Amino acid sequence: MTSKGFQEIRDVDALDSFLQQSNESPAILFKHSNTCGISARAHRQMAEVEQPVGIVTVQNARAVSEEIVRRFGLSHETPQVLIVRGGELLWDASHNNVSAPAVEAALEKVNEDGKLKA
């Protein structure tokens, strides 16, 4: 179930490749559970984001989800969205805080300031 702006990330190599672009511009990662109603709502929201979104469906890519937790020092949550650039976590949100307007506002702030920490 991949939508127009989603790029499926199924393994750590695909994660690394997707994040490689974040050296130049912010990358958006979306951790999604296909068995959670809140995550289904968040999925609809993330489909509205204008730039590509790397989607990690935790049931299909548990190792990638665990790598994100390890790499960025976060608790495992779904749904969860991260904005990353140059290997640095700039912004994250989870559960009902995942929305297209929140992500777009965070991206705008990142692009203005070059950095953001919520």
C-alpha cells in the first residue's frame, strides 16, 4: 500500500539510501503500523505531504524500525514521523501529533533556520 509520495523502506540499506538525500535537504521518515487506527489516520495525513516520504511499515521492516530507534535515540512508537538531515534528527512527532500541517510547518522552519529542535 504505497501512495504517490511514499517510498517504501524495507531494509537498512534502503534506509541509508533514503537518508543520503538528507545531506542536502531534509528527509521525512514515517513509521507506520498497518494494524493501528491512529496510524491509518496518520497515513492519510502523510499522503498529503508534498515531498517524498520514506515509509517504514513496522510489520514488514522490524529491523529498520529498530535501527531508527537506535540511530536517533527515540522510543519506538507508531505512527511516528521524523525529519532528518545529514544524519541529525531535527524534528519528530508521534500518534495524534502526526499531521501534514505539522510536518509542513516543521519543514518550513527547518528550511528557514537550517535547523529545528521541537
